[in-house]
Amino acid sequence: MIRFVDLILKQKHCILVIVNLRKCVWSTIILLLGTACAGGASDFLPGQESQNTPFVPPTVQVGSNPITLPPTSQSEPSHSQTQTEEPLATPTPECTPYLTYINDLSYPDGTIVEPGQSLDKRWQVENSGSCNWDHRYRLKLVAGPNLGASIDQALFPARSNTQTIIRVTFTAPDESGIQRSAWQAHDPQGEPFGDPIFIEIAVQEPPVSEGDG
């Protein structure tokens, strides 16, 4: 009986201990919650500074470490685009050839000649253009019979603004009558220039022999 009473007393003691322990736990939890609420509320009270350290976002120092931006898709202008284009140099104008007829030095127009006669024709002319006549300049037949001369021959060399003599050997034809031949100077590109020059002769009829009468 005594053991039974002791057992009952021990059970009551344990129950009291457990109850007290539960009360202690609940008291601790309530105390912690109260402390947390009090600390959180103090952040919003005017005139009081919060004990918690506020969050400060990191700042970028502009002067110390420059920020490198990634390259964009748009390409930078090339050197050829940014460089100012230089104006093209004005080409030096080419010379202008010209021939001025001055006088017939031999066989003036209308000279009577015999059939088959050799004719040393000479003209006095002036190189009145700005080009110097060299081996590339030619004298060519432009109208009439060639009278036995080459239709394309060298023009006598002459510097600009100087006078010279053009000389061509002709042969009078066997046919009687007026014969007129025209010639003109040509530049290296084959273009005619200047005054044309002429030889105009009157070929007489061959004399009648006594036997023909």
C-alpha cells in the first residue's frame, strides 16, 4: 500500500514537472516573440535610430575604374570614310595643233606645165598651234589626184609659233587640163587640222608633130 501511494505521488510529481516545463517553454516563446516585436516596432518609432544596419547598395567609382561597355553591332566608320576626300588634280590641257598657210614658194596656182613634168612644190606655212610637230604628225591627201606623190607622208618638223616649208615632189599627168590636188596636216590621232594646201596646175596638150599634119 505504501508503494502504491509512493507511485501515485511520483506520477503526480512528474505530471507537475511536465506542466511546469510546458509553462516554461511557452513563457520563453512568448518572451522571444515580445522581444522581436518590440525590436521591429522600434524601427518605425520617430526620433529613434534603428539598431539594425541598413542595406546600402554598392556604388560605382567613376574616376578609378572606367566601365568598359561591350562592343555594339554597329561598326565604326572606316578610315576611308572619315578621311576627307582630296580633290582630283585638274589635268593639264593638251596642246592644240594648227597650220596656217602663208604663200606658194613654187608653182603657184594655174602654172602651165608639160605632161610628165616633175614638179618640186613648196609651201610656206606657220605652225600657229601650241603643239610641236614631230615624227607623229602627217601630211595626207584629202581631195583630188595624188599626182604621183605618196598620199600619206611625214609633215616637216616645226616648233610651235615658227614658220617652215613643206616640200612635196609631184609629177604632171599625161592628160591635159587643170589638175588640182588638196593636202592637209593630221595630228597623232589621225585628225586633220589647220588650213589645207593645194597644188593647181594646167597641163598643156602635147605639141603636134609635123608628121601628124
